[in-house]
Amino acid sequence: MTSAAEHRTHEVHDHRHGEGCGHVAVPHADHVDYVHDGHIHRTHDGHVDECTSAGHTRHEGHEHQHGTGCGHVAVPHADHVDYVHDGHRHAAHEGHWDDH
């Protein structure tokens, strides 16, 4: 997904993410993101990138309201919180939910 998104390498990242590494794994497009130290990381070409979304992708038909105790994993992401739901991350944005 980095071709459509900004490619930001996460410098000095010695930890190797993978199954059983101790971080929340979130399926995202064609890869898996890992929640680590308030960031969302993905392994890419031998290094780790900050995983960012390109543009604004509105999630239509999302009736559920995420928040504390909603039953979904909350993931700090930049200046907001994403919620893992149905195999992707959602974030509140101007009265609707975005796919991240």
C-alpha cells in the first residue's frame, strides 16, 4: 500500500514483528500492521514503515459507535484512535467513520 500512501520509514526499529511478537496484529490491505509504541508499523523491503493511508476513504453503512468498552481493539494512531473492526481499522472523522 505504500505506493498510494506516503512512504515514511520508521528509523531505528530493532524489533522484528511477526506472529507471537507481543504486539496487536491488524490485517490491512495486502499486509499486516503491528501496533507498537503508539504507531502502526508494517514490514516493507527489509525495514519498517509507519503505515499511513492515502487520502480519505469513508466507511459507508457503519452503524456501530466505537468507544470505550465497545468490544473492539482500540489503536492509538497519530492524533486519534482507530478501532479494529471486521478486519480493518476505523476512525471517527467529521460525523462518519473512515477506513484506515
